[in-house]
Amino acid sequence: MGSVLIKNATIVNEGKSIIKDVLVKDGRIERIDEGLQPTAGMREINAEGLYLLPGVIDDQVHFREPGYTHKANISSEAKAAVAGGTTSFMEMPNTNPPALTHALLEEKYAIASKTSVANYSFFMGTANDNVDEVLRTNDRKREVAGVKIFMGSSTGNMLVDNYVTLNKIFSESEVLIATHCEDERVIKANKEKYPDANDASFHPLIRDAEACFESSFSAIQLAKQHNTRLHILHISTAKELQLFTNMFPLEDKRITSEVCVHHLHFTADDYARLGNLIKCNPAIKAKENKAALWEALLDDRLDIIATDHAPHTWEEKQQPYQQAPAGVPLVQHSLLLMLQYVKEGKLSIEKVVEKMSHAPAKCFQIAERGYIREGYFADMVLVDLNKPYTVSKENILYKCGWSPFEGHTFPASVEYTFVNGNAVYENGRVNDSICGQRLLYNR
């Protein structure tokens, strides 16, 4: 790790934008000031006109390793992440085998330690029959992102629909519980209403707002009963927003929420153009939901912006609607999409940093990351708000090789991404000779 001096950057951090220099040494931010001068052997980057943001922390990705590496792996998707300004990720347990034991969880950490250019963390998975193993996470709260529960949406052996199991985990877990909330009974009933569903436009009718609301409401009732630290992932409906509050600062909330970039961008009208490419769970829904999500994001009922990055191969997505898998690759373009909305006046760049960097660090109590502060790890991204970037086959780094944004031109570009002080992305290329670090938590 060499020393780097970033000169004259517009630093966006903790609600303010100021022009200063940043000195990075031994992987951390040593000094933030004006008029800093380089010393012998120090790399200097002229960032005049560029914006320096804390690296994005994505609290929900699916990198598919082990078991589904024909779609993606930790190495390929981490490269895509840093190319898009994401410096840390938290990956979900529905791999093959699913991460239902701490031994299997540690195997994933071992892979990441050798292949991930980004910082990494993983969730402990739950099933109806692994409660004791899940609760062992209480002894590892500084080392594991949290406990993931699929409440109502079946994923292999990971559907947890036994109330006794749920009650025990909610009552005894000392770490954050993250839930995927869709009610399987509602979904099953809806499938019976649409037996001839033959294209993706049926998806938001089958996995509708009622399915999301019923499951989210149940999770919140359990959390309130036991004072559990609950985080509900990928909120997609206007109806669910009544379950969340902005009456308290984030650090005081026991129940928090996440919205994903695709639910902020696409609507059900886009199925006519993109079809299965935007089929995901929970479904992208009618446009009034998108409008409500934006309102709740801006007034802080929704706490975090993430991706739920979930790649599948192009061939898998070309299958008939009912056979095509659900999930969209997004991690390389999430920050660029939000910067597009900054340029359109939808939200401020300070709000983007709050929801994509500060809030995940605060929500998950991540140690020494998520901010541009002296002494913190130097996880940062330099962006040019006036340099357009067009998504093409040649610059998509996902192993699956496609994106719903292919052909789209974003108004901004990622110029540099720093992970622990290392320039892992610059001049359009990823330097994968250095690996990221395991995230640790102040719990």
C-alpha cells in the first residue's frame, strides 16, 4: 500500500460538499485539508472538477458462489462492483450449498479473501431446521453481516414458514435479521387466478402488493414483540411504506428498510420492452409504487439504497416467463443510475452518499467505513458528473455478460475506485492483484 494524495477534490460527506485534499497512507485516510503537498514517491491525483464520495456499501448482492458459478462468481462480480464505485458488499446465503452452517459460511469468506477485489461480508442463512446453528451467530456478531430469513418466498431449503422457528430466531438473535418478505400463500392464490400467465407483465399481478405487505407486516409484528433488530430488504410497494417511520434518526431505529435501484427506476410499463430481463422478486410494480418509493426515500422512511444484484445467464432469461429465473444484474451501474437522478434534480448528491454509503455503515454498525474521515479506511470513489458513460457489451464486467442498461448512456462516469487505499479501478480497468478485506462490525 503506497501513499496517495488526491488534490482539489469536491468531497461529498456527511451532508456537505467541500473542496479539499485527501492524503491516504497505509490503507487509511491520514489527513483531509487544504494545500497538502506530496512527498517523494507519493502518487498524486489531480481531482479538480471531480467529486470524491465514500465508496458504496451494497447490503444485498447475490454473487452465486459456490454452486452457480456459470452465472457469476465472487471474483467477477466484485470486479463489476468496484468498476461501479461499490467498495464493499454483503452477500446472501442462497448459494449451493446454501450457507446454513458456520462452516459453509467460512468457506465463502475463504473464497472472497483470495478473489474479491472489494471488501466483503456474508449473511448466515436460515431454514426451518437450523435454529441452533443460526443462533451461534450471536457469538460472532463482529464478524458476520447478519441473519437472512426468506419469509414466504421459497428459495430451495431456505423458506422459513414455521412460526416456532421464526419466533425463536426473532426472540433470541442478538444480531440484525434481514428479511425477504413475500407471502407464499398470497402468491399461490394469485397464480391460480392467472393460470395462463405467459409473459413477465403478469409478474407484478402474481407477486403483488398484498403478498409483500402481509409478509412485511408479520416480520414487523414479530420484531416489535421481541425488540428484534430487523432490516426489511427491497421494499417495492406503496402499501408497505405505512409500516416505516422517519420519526427517529437511523441509529435509533430498531426496524429499518431498503429500497433497490430497479424499483426506483423501472415500472410495470417496462415489461413490454424488457420482459424477463427485469423479472425479479419482489416484482417491479405499477408506476404509482415507484412514485411512493421516491417520496419515502427522500423523507427517510426508506433508509438504504441497494441493488439485490442477482445475475442469470442470457439463455436462462430467454426461457418462457414461468421458467425464466428472477433476478437482475445491477451492481456495476447502481451509483451511475443514482447520479443520473442527481443530474435530473430528483435528489442531491449528498443524499446519494447518505443512502448508499453512510446509512449502510450506520445500519449494520460497520467498523471504520462508509465515511471520508481521518483514520477511516480509504474506501472512496472519484466520479466525473460531466463525462457520459455508455453501457456496452465491451464494458459490462458481469460474468453473465448482459445488463438491462445496455445501450443506455449515463451522464456521469466512475474515474477511480479506491479500496483500502488501493486504486483498484482507474482508466476503465480493474486491478485485481490486491484483494479487499473482511468487514467487521461494532457490535
